Amino acid sequence: MKFGEVVGGQKVGKTQSNQQKTYSELFAEYMRQLQIKGRAEQTLKSYSYHSKYFIEFLGSDVYCKDITSKTLEDYILYLQDAKHIE
């Protein structure tokens, strides 16, 4: 086995954990997986549309390790107040 070689679907060596990725990086990976699985174009558009609200709420792209359950609770309140979504 060589460093960087793919074995059984896994890359050998160092990989970037999800905690070390930004929300946008991880969201892009998620969207790619949905495309591979053949999700409807409207589903992908809807997810992208709603992801923009989350980035707007955060104020900038953040590392996933910095997103906590409190962040998500605050986001729900933000949507209920600012966007009038229930």
C-alpha cells in the first residue's frame, strides 16, 4: 500500500476530517453525492437555496467544528423571526 493509494474505497494516508472542513466545502461534497445518487434537479436547487440562508445567518463560511446544536437552535429562531417560516 502506498500513501495516497485508494484501497477498498478509502484513501490511504491523511485525509481532511469533516470537522476541519468549512460548511461550504462539506455542503459541496453532500450536493455531489446527491447528484451521483440521481436526486431531482429541483431537490438540488432547493437545498442550495436554503443553504444560502444558513450562510447568511452565519455571516460567513465557518468550520464545521464550530457549528453546534446551539448554532442550529439559533438558526431555527432566526428563520422563524426573520424569514417568518414555521
